[in-house]
Amino acid sequence: TLHERRLRNKTASAKYRAKKNRQYNEMRVTVHRLTKENELLLHQVNILHKENRQLKVTLDKFRGRMIAQKMLKQYL
């Protein structure tokens, strides 16, 4: 009957809306988690860039000392 069909449609619509709401909430949680993870990774990248710059400076100083020692040995 028409009443039964409307009731089935109403039930199906409610089920569909509930599913969409669950999916939406799951996506919000996922977006939040990924945003936090991304912030952490960006922070780690910044730390590693800083460490890399410091290591390059140390390496340049070491190379300079090595060159100076070689030059000194040549003149002695």
C-alpha cells in the first residue's frame, strides 16, 4: 500500500542520512588526526633543516682546518 511504501521510504531515508552523518563524522576525525600529524611532521622537518644547516657549518669549518693543515705541512 501507499502507506507502507512511504514508511519504507522514510526508513530508508533515515538510514541513508545516518550513514552520511557517520561518514561525515569519521572524515572530520580523520582530517583532525591528519592535520595534527602534518603539524608534527612539519615541526620535525624544521628541526632537521636546522640540524642540517648546523652540520654544514661544522663541516665547512672542519674542511677549512684540513686545508689549513695541508698548507701548513707544505710550507714546513
